[in-house]
Amino acid sequence: MQHQSNTHTSVNPIPDFDLSKHNTLALPSKAEYFCRYKSISELLNLLAYANKEKLNIKILGGGSNMIVQPEVKGLVIQSAMTDVVKLSENDDSVIYAVDAGLTWHDWVLKSIKFCAYGLENLALIPGTVGASPVQNIGAYGVEVCQAIEEVRGIQISTGQWMSFSREQCDFSYRDSIFKKQFKNDFLITQVIFKLSKVFRPQTSYAPLKQMAEQFLSTTNVDANENAKSLSAQQVADWVINVRNSKLPDPQIIPNAGSFFTNPIIEKPQVDELLKQFPTMPVYPVANSTGKLVKVAAGWLIDQCGWKGKSLGLAKMHDQQALVLTLKPGASQQDLLSIQQAVQADVMNKFGIQLRPEPQPFY
Ligand code: EPU
């Protein structure tokens, strides 16, 4: 059964829509209704339709950071809008408005082609531009919030257009206002990025540093010119290589990237643990004045013997213990069983509670 709205542009939500190919964990799932929108007027009609039919709106991005449940009630909508518009520029920087439906990696590659820099370390992160601010995606020493100027969209409960400045987004490690006060109540339509016209390589992350040093030692340039001789595409290619060597391709092995966030714990607890486990990798937490420390969840899981270990149809990845992978036919229960077993072992050995990074979608 297909529905028609009586407004100007028709909307055709598909009932009983199979979401298994729309989530990177390939979990079996059916949406009550599903529809993609190609324009703002189609989106507004979908929202009006959902309101009229009393269907909850559920927003799907690239499906790379969610644990979809077997049944998703309501109307699942997905942006098919992918425009990139230059808004302004000056001598140092350039501002682009990017539609939420554009694939994140495509936007990274485009920005490099435009000679607009700051996103190259975030190459190959799965998902869409619209999802990027929600969990403040980050990798290799860079977080997307550093490049975000503004986030625009519609509050679902009120239908109001809203805009959030970077400060209002309340970004922190894998977190933002869109996971707190506005959780499930804000539909991001566009993200505004401020990028630099000057490329400043960010190669502090150990594997990138190694590659940069190796590259620069083989290029015949003056030491002062070293940084200049690195290109943004070069850094993006290294990131792509590192990711490909550690992280499984979700098209081949279902996964959602890091399955747990790196836990943030109080300094005294970390100091105690470091006495017992001196090689435990720890990182400072910005704006915590040294009181909080981030611990590498992958290392904790690895130490508990879970790297490459399976439980039922789920497995912690051989190259990176933080990545939970699923085998064909795996269910939500397989995922939950291994999640809980890993959490219990890490709690027993280190007294640390691991929290999943992907959000439930139901
Ligand atoms: N480690 C192990 N064993 C493992 C995995 C990691 O000992 O199986 C150790 C590593 O040797 C290293 C430390 O743990 O000393 C950290 O590992 P890594 O550098 O691989 O980074 P991560 O903290 O595990 C985070 C992000 C990744 C991002 C990388 C690189 C989170 C939850 N994950 O992983 O993001 O790519 O840093 O910046 O913050 C994602 O969010 O989906 C994701 C892939």
C-alpha cells in the first residue's frame, strides 16, 4: 500500500522496508515506512504526512553508527540531497554549505579538490555529512567540530527551522547537543564548514607521523620546506591506507567502526591502574584541566583476550579489538551477547565500564 499526500509534491513512503542493506552491521530490520527526499519541499511534505498519519519520524544517515532493532516503527527518512555551495571566502578561509545527504568521504575528497583544507585526516569515515556533527566524528588527531561553523535543520517536534553555531552545538569527544537535548528531535539538513586555504598537515598521530617522516626523508627538500612539500591528498591517502589496514570494509565484513567509545575516567583511578598496567595507552581530555583521562578501549579489550575472538556469529576484529564484526545471519542478540561479554570482562579486569558508540535505532 502506498500513500499519497494531498499537498503539492506527492510523497510515497514504502511500507515494510528492509533496512538490512541500510545499516553497516547488516542487522535484520524492517521499517514500518521508509522514504528518501530529494528536495526541501519533499522533506516538508514528508513531515506534514507523518504528522497527519501520526507516524514518528526516524532519521537515517549512512546507517554506519547505529544498532538497528528488528522493527523500526514510524516513518524512516533519508536525505538524498548532496549539493555543495560556496557561501563566502577571504584570503585565509572559505565557507561551504553542504547538504546532509552527501557521503562524508565524498565531501572530504571534494574539499581537497577545492583546495579547502582541514578534513583530510577524516578521510574514509563511513556515513553522511548530516551525521558528522551528531557524534562529532574524529580520527587521527582531528575532530569535525574544528571545521564546523554552523549546523542547520528542522526541530521535529515543533517543525521550526533552527541553526546552531559551533558553540551552541556543545561539541565534545564523540558528543554534541544532537545526542543530548535534541536527541532524536533534530533533522540536520545542512552543515556549514569553514576550511583553510592554507594546508597545515596534522600528523601528530603516531602512524601518520611515521609515514610523514619516512616520506620527507626520501624527498629532496630543504628542512624548512618540508611541511610545504606534503599535500593534503598525500595525508588523506595515508589515512586511507591506515584505516584499510586496521578497519574492516563494512561492504565485506559487517561492522560499525569502533563499537565502544574510549572511556573517560578520573585521573586517580587511571594512576592506580597505571601502577598495575604501565603500558596502558592514555590520552589527555581537552578542557578537563588534567582531571580526566581517556583510556584506549581497544587496548583494554585486547588485554582481555578478545582480539580476533568470536562468540556465536559475532567477533571482535583481528586487527583492532575495538571493532565488533558480524557474520552472515547474525542477529541483534548475537551483537548483544558479545557486547555484554566484552563489557563484563573489561569491568572485571580494569573496573571500567565500556559504552557502545553506535546508537540504538528503533
Ligand atoms: N590497541 C591495542 N589493541 C587493539 C586496538 C588498539 O592495543 O586491538 C591500542 C593501540 O596500539 C593504541 C591504542 O590502543 O595504542 C589506540 O588505538 P588506535 O590508535 O587504533 O585508536 P582507537 O583509540 O582505538 C580511535 C577512534 C577511531 C579512530 C582512531 C584513530 C574512538 C572510539 N575510536 O580509535 O575512530 O579511527 O582513534 O584516530 O575514539 C570510529 O569511531 O569508528 C573510529 C574508527
